Amino acid sequence: MLNTAEKTTINRTLPSGYLNRDLSWIEFNQRVLQEAQDPNNLLLERTRFLAIVSSNLDEFMSVRVAGIQDQIRAGYTKKDFTGYTPSGLYKRLLKKVSKIITEQYRTFRDISRQLNKEGIYFTEYEDLNAAQKQAMEQYYQEIIFPVLTPMAVDQSRPFPLVHSKFVYLSVVLNRIDDDGNEPFFAILQIPYNLARCIPLPHRTNSKKRQFIFLEELIKQHIHTLFSGYTPIAVHEFRITRNSDLSINEDGAEDLLEEIEKEIRKRRWGSPVCLEVDKGIHPYALSLLQEEFEITDSIFEIDGPLDLNFLQNFAGSLKGYSHLSHRPIDPVYPMEFDENEDFFEVLRERDVLAYHPYESFEAVTDFVTQAAEDEHVMAIKMTLYRVSGNSPLIQALASAAESGKQVTVVVELKARFDEERNIAWARKLEKSGCHVVYGLIGLKTHAKITLIVRQEGQELQRYVHVGTGNYNDSTAKVYTDLSLFTSNHNIGLDASELFNQMTGYSTNYDWNAITVAPTNMSSTLFDLIRREADHASAGRPARIIAKMNSLSNQEMIDELYDASKAGVNIDLIVRGVCCLRPGVPGLSENITVRSIVDHFLEHSRIYYFENGGTPEVWISSADWMTRNLTRRIELMCPVYDPHIQKLVFQILHLSLEDNVKARFLQSNGNYEFMNDEKAPIRSQFEAMNVKKWKGSLPSI
């Protein structure tokens, strides 16, 4: 068998062997947009998908595109492993982004028309009747006007700071009785703490629900802010800045303070792109371009800027339950429902919970029970993204206050959740928890809880390992797995992992789990190569891998070699995938499918046939370079045969999906499966998880 270096060299000679990560991301957001466009989806679900497209695009521009712009400014011209230079990729991305924005607003207009049919209207000011105009006049004077701050731009007042991702108005004015000198210019931020869509009073005998945009109402009253001047053009604009933090961890005396400082710097991040109203006044546009030093990444928008508001709008509508999916009523894991003593259950067997179909309350209750149990000596936990009012934080604080040893590894660098995590870290420290901020240069992305309990003369370890965050809010809309176990080897490894994260500990031989950046890559490579050996010897060989993203070149090369050896490989990759399937002589034994549906597919599951003795792993890690080399990640084996069957059933259901699964083609496009089988929608079928646990087929 070829060694990795040889294989990599050979594969690099195939220019069509890889898909570009950022272009693949565009394809992913296109799939989300397709869900917003799909007339078979419920209308408010389509509305939410459209908001997700907007949110995704914001993050992509502020992080990925911002990074490419930095490379161009630095004069970096080297091609990446997919064959793109930064400048070449940037030009192609701008075209793709421009196209998706155009489609996004075409979809918004279509959804608006469909909302009209349901009696829901976004109404123009001139279409209001007298009573509605009077009500809006009062609302403006009493609620809006007091919080508005017009900011003039002239020689004595330089351009004010424009915050990233907020909607502003550009105002071009003439002075009354002026004889035609250069116009005056001002900007005005649309208040983000007021409702973006203002409900209008009902017309008499009408069931219509009408809304007017906040910015529309402000535009109609803009003259009230500039006495002595005549507004001649008022248009919206929005700037997106570079939001990636650049933290000097080595030189930081206090990491928490360093991150707080960098968060504040985000306000002054380099402008990445500018969105403007279609038909914006040329004078306003020229001033904005000059101020932000933007010439190419300018997008003219035909509709309301920033469609993120649609998420809250869809959720705020009352009386339209028929336009949304019925909220899921997750079942409590039957193993803990039958016996509420977690420790007694786990001494007998492992337990797997499948969220959101099974309640995340089981995780919260596990930690809460440990906090209240007098025999529990210590609780150790990693926190990456936590909800705004997390019961887990309360339980950990309570445990510390009662005298237990509580250690929490808080990842302060979880992008866009930094401020919340800083707040939790401070609260936990005040309650007496030992709070650790992880290792320099590495994000702590592993999801693990260790509970140490005195039982007779011995200490027993109980462990929870998850594929998703300890976040009770996202657990309602993300698909993830939770493994609860008292397995001795997993417990030993969990103790060592926390020792490595909080102290000094190296050169440990892991008994069960696999950890990045230490040995996860090499373990995965060994598992993939073992399947290739089985295939070469005529033994059963198969890989099923479910993840969010696949972009690591070495991992792709290993999968290519396994495919060439005859291994059947089914990849279920929701987002970015740089592997190109279906290439003759390279990847004809590999399929890649993406499932985009009501819930966000988030679980990472890895299955290896192993010659007829299957191995199943769950993990916090995608197969991306950052996960394998720059993060503390965890991959845990599933030993219990019954749970192995359950996990296989989850994978099998994803492979059977012929409603929401799209297949990646060798040209980089995604297409729906066209078959004549009865429709199977995996996320809806997964709601029968309680039935599966009672009766499962053999693997």
C-alpha cells in the first residue's frame, strides 16, 4: 500500500480531484435556499429557511470572504489544493454570491405573495388608510423618534462608526433656499431594539394582518430630523465587516480580557461588502464607497436589507399554526424514564439519546442529579456553546456551592458566542467552580462530562459524550447523539483528557477514545486503511460517515485509496464537501449525499464494517483540517451491541431518504434522487425512535 506522502503526490496531479471548500459552501447555502423555494414546504418554514440563507451568508462574508481579501491584500498568490489562487477564487465567489442574493430576493417576493394569500401583508406607507396613518404617526412620535440619532457628515464631523450587519439610512439633503451647492449628507441607524415589522391596526371587518417596515416609517418622517433642510434621497445601506478574531494567546496575560478586547475591535473590522438599496443616490453611493474603500463587493438589493428579521417574524405570528410544522414533543429516553436513578441505570448498561426526538432534559437531569447527589465527589465538563439561560450552568454552580469539585473548560473563542461564554465563565468562577480556558492555540470543541462518584470503597466514573453542544435551545432543532456510559476505559480516558486540558500531561496511551489533535487523524487513517485491506482480501468492507463538513485533503486522499481498493463508501455530509465522487479510477465507489430539512443535521457518526465485525464511533469532530489539527476533539467508540444497532438504524435511515437527500455529482452540483420507491423522509421517520429501541434489526 502506498504511504500517505506518495498518495498525496499522486492525487495532486489530478486537478479535478477536489472541490473547493468555499464554492462547496455556496452550494450548501443554495440547498438551503431551495428549501425556501420549495412549494411543498409549509409557508412559514420557507420563510425561516430564507432567514437562514441570510444569516449563513453574513457569516460566510464576514469570515471566509474576509480571510480571502486579507490574503489578496498580503499579496498571497499560491494556489490551494483545489487549484484556486485567492484572487481567482474571490472573483468567482463574488459572482456566485451576487447570483444567490438575486435568487434570495426573488424568493422573498414569491413568499410575500404567498403570505398575501394567507392574509399577511407587508404594506407600503401610501397604501395605508387614514386611521392607520394616524396610528403610525403616533407610534413614530412616541416610540421611534426619541431613539433616532441623525449623524451629519461634513468637514467638522467625520464619518461616524458604522456597525457591522446593521441597517442604516443614507440621507442626501439640500438646505432650504440654497442655490444648488453640493448636497449635504447624513446617516441614520435603524434602531435594532425596535420591532422591524410594525403591526398596523386592523381595517374594519378585515381579517388581513398588515405590517409596515420600521425603515419605511422612518423614511416617511425623515424631514422631522432635519429642520431647515430638504431630504432629496433616502436609501438603506448595510456594511459587513471582518469578524474573525485575531488573538495573541501567547502574549496575553489574561485570555478572557484579551478576547473581550478583540470583540470590541470587531466594530472596526475591515469592510468586506456593502449592500445598498436598488437605485441609491449616486452621491450617497460615492461617499459610502470612499469611506469603506469598497469597489467590487457592492450588492444592489431589490427589497428590505437583512432578511434575518424573517426568523423572528415567522415565530411571532399567532393564529397561523397551519403554516408551520407542529413543534416536536421529544420523548424522554425510555431507559431513564423507567428508572430515574441515572447512576443505577448506567451501572447496568449504556444509554444513547437521539436529539431532538429524545429530550435534551436527560443531559440536564444527569448533571443536576450529580450536583444534588451527596456521593458525587467531582464534576468536570466542557462548554463550547451554551444557551442564554442554561440550566446546566445553574446545576454546576449549585454543585460547586455545595462543596463538590467542579471543573469547567469554557471555550471563550467559540465564534460569535464569545461574549456569552465570558459571562458564564465569570458566573461559574463566582460560584466556586474551577474555570479553565483551554490550551493555547487550540479550541476546545469536545463535548464531554465526567462525574466521579464514591460508591462503597471505590470511585466510579460516569461519562456523557455528545456530538453536539451543551445547549438546551439548539438541542431542540439540531440532530445529535448523547452517549451515557460507565465504561471503565472510557472513564479512565475522560479523566486523562481533563488532566491534559487543565494541567500538564502528555504521552498517554488512550484505552478507548481518540483525541484530536493527538491521534484522531492517524486513528481514522488506520480505520480507513483497514477497510481497504479487508476489501483487497475479499472480506466485507464498508464505510458510512455522517458529518457536517469534509475538507481535509489527507482524509479525502485516504478515502480515494479505499475506494480504489474496492471499499463501498457512503458519506452523509450536510455542508461543505471537497471530495469529488464518481470519478472513474478514483472515487466511483463513493457516494455523497446532503440532507437539508426541518432540523439541522449535526451528528457525527462513523461506521466501519471491519470484515463483518462492525465498529461504530460518535464524535464532536468533522473531517476538516481545523477539527483534526487545531481543536481538542473527541471520538468515542460505541461498545454496546444494542446501541450499535440503533446508531446503524440512524445511518440507514439517512441513506434511505429520498425526499430531502441530494446527491453530490462529480461536477460539484447536487441533485435529488429520482426513484420510484415510496417516499422516505428521514427526519420524520426518526420520530419513531422509541419504537426502534424496542425492536432493532441486526447490523
